[in-house]
Amino acid sequence: MKEYLNYYLILLIILSLGALSFYFLRFNIYYQSLVLVLTSFFYVIWGIVHHWLSGDLHLKVVLEYVLIAILANLVILSLLFRA
């Protein structure tokens, strides 16, 4: 775990910046949507880079990160744009 501390620190920064931006833009759902999509994009990029540098990057891993990001987007966007 110690050897991956820098990777997880970067992930923490990505997710924290996304959450803070989402909060500060709480009065504009369109900007919140953009923040959500960008945070998900950087989450997927982080996952791919992390596994590539670790030497265990496979298609299944990429699909897992992409599907988790899509699921998070669907859930949060459906809450944002509910009638």
C-alpha cells in the first residue's frame, strides 16, 4: 500500500476537486453536470494510468472503470435533472 500512496493521493485530489466544484456550483445544474462528467473522465484516466504503471492493465480493468463512471453519472444526473 505504501508504494501506491502517491497514486491514491492523486485520486483523492481529483475526487475532492470534483466534489468541491460540484458543491460550489450547486445553483447551476448544467455546470454541475460538466463537473461530474469531467471528474468521471479523470477518474477513468487515473485508473488506466495507475494500472498501466503497475503492469496489470487489461481490457477488463478499463471496462470496470468506464462502467463505474457511467453508473455514477447516470445516478447523479438522474437526481440532478429529475422533474
